[in-house]
Amino acid sequence: MADQGSADGLRVEVVDGLGGVTAAAWNALGADPYPFLRHEFLRALELDGCVGERYGWLPRHLLAYRAGRLVGAAPLYLKRNSYGEFVFDWSWADAYRRAGVDYYPKLVSAAPYTPATGPKLLVAPDTERDIVRRALADAALDLAHELGVSSLHWLFGPAEETDWLVAHGFARRLGCQFHWANAGYGDFDDFLQTFSAEKRKKVKRERRRVVEQGIGFRVLHAGDVSAAEWRFFHRLYADTFHRRGGIPTLSLEFFQRLGRDMPGGAALVLALHGDDPVAAAFSLVGTDTLYGRHWGCREAYHSLHFEACYYQGIDYCLRHGLARFEPGAQGEHKLSRGFLPTATWSAHWIAHPAFAAAVDRFLALEGEAMRDYLADMAAHSPYKADDPGATAAR
């Protein structure tokens, strides 16, 4: 797509990588609080082979300039599959296949392999937000038409940004994750006091079992992780994906680069049996939110997954004053451990008129079912009914 100009003095261009943009310029658009949207993260994916032809994530980022200054951007990818998105449209692709129509390629605005909420229409804070957003959204649609793709998708956007996209012609999709919110707890025991007696007893029993097996923990920021510790974690990460039939797209070099370029933007929980590491959990660290991402275990230990991936993360948030913990996609088992059902959002444009109408009908029905599911899950909260934690995450 050729560069686009506008009456507002904006010029939008499409680039196949972030090598020509400085981290400072990109992050100043509002990406800075979200580690998975920071320039360092997205650029590391490009440099270390985690996106590109091999995995079907081809960068087509949008950059909006005014008078030579970067004032807006959108992370955007040409996708040849639906892997690593976590807003599942496999059934849409199958419907296209059965109709003899190509669903791939498509355009997706997302942080690859990261089902975490954050803005995708990035705008400099001293710039007219709606004007820049409109220029970026229009440029994405123009690129979709130019490339002849089936669809354009904005994944895991904040509610307000999704509302804006819906008002400009995109279809809304409602999802659910389980998030923890810090209601001003002093420590983990203070947090547990908000649980019903039965649920509190279960969590304490799980934590005690880990200690009784001789497991201890070290929590390191990415900049403090040694080369040997990164290699250990990456072996576990890759083994976990292979056992589940997945693809470990994130390379060892990617994690090592994050340690250099985002030393405080990620954390690694190492589980130790004596001095011997046996498991690890990797999270991204934002301004006020912890984002749980990957886990692996060398041996099976009772309740170790819950401790390493959830309780250690809550402890981290309490120690560092973080407001929220998003431990990743799916997982009803998180509910009894203090993570409440939380709405997630995406917005979609479908090029084919008949399929667009069918998707609209599907999203309306799915949305009703998802709202019922959110309410049902909330009714099983582990918190005492009158505690602020009972509604904080939603």
C-alpha cells in the first residue's frame, strides 16, 4: 500500500518491521505500560525469528506521521493461520473452506502469542486521538482491500477502544478470562482472609504441600536471569508445547534479548528442589499489571503449577504494588484461587457480505451465551459475598 496522506496532515505508511522506528518514539504512543506492546518486545520477535514466514505472522505495522513526527501506530500482521491469537476463529475458517472460499490470509492487530488486554490503536498523548485512530483504522481497511484478505481483526483491545471500533463499523466479540485484582491487601494472608473458610483452607493446603515436598523459589527479573537459567527455562517451555502438540515459537534468543532490552519488563519464577531447578514460570511485567505467560516442569510435584503460576504471581503483585494479575487465557481452575471472570474484547471486519452477516448472527448468539457464562462463573467466586475482592476484577 502506498503511503496515505490526509487533510489533517497525517501520513500513514505500512512497514514490514520496526527496525526503522526508535523504541522511544513507539513506546511514547501509549505502548510503554504494556510490555507485550513495547517496541523491544515486538522487535525481538522479528529479530529472533518468532514471527515471519516460518510461523505465518508477517509484520505489516501501520505508522502515522505528522510533520515528520510519529504520532500514531498499530501493530498489524498478515496472517496465514490462526495460531497464537487466542480469539478462536477456527470455525470461521472451516466454514470458508466448506464454501470453497479462502479465509487465509487475513490481517490481525495483536501482540503475537500474547492474550493480554492492551490498546492496538496507539496515539501520542498530545495528539487528536480520534483523528489518528480514524487514519489508522482506515489505513488498515485500505490495506485489507488492497491485499484482498478475507478479514481484519483487532484482538484484546480495551473496552473503550473496542467501543470506538464498533462505532466505526466493526463487529464486537466478547470473551472471558480470569483475572486477579489487588483490593489493597497487605500480604498473601491478608488476601486469603477475604475467602470463604472452605476455599481458604484449600489454598493453604496446596501451598503447604509444595513446601512439604522441599520446594523453594527464586524470583528474578529478566535482567538478572543467567544464561544457564534461560536455557533451563527454554527447555521446559519447548517441552511443554511439544507434549501438548503445540509449536514453541519463542526462541531462546528471544528470551535472552528480552533480558537485555527489557530487564525489568519480565520476571522468572524458578522452583528449586534443594539447589536443583525443577520448574519455571515466566511472566511479563507492566506498569501496574503482571501478565502470566509460560510455564514448564521437569518433574511432577503436587500443586506446584498452582504455586509457581498463580500464588507466586499474586505474591509478586503484593510485594511490588501491582494492581492486577492476568495469568493468561482460559482456565476455570483459576476461579477458586481468586481470579474472577473478566470480559475481554475483540473487533472484526469480514469482507464477504454473506459471511459478514453470518458472523454477525454468530457473535450475537455467542455474546448472549458468554454473558451468561460470566455471570455463572461470578456466582462461584471464592470470596466472601461482602468483600471488595468479590467484584474487583470485573
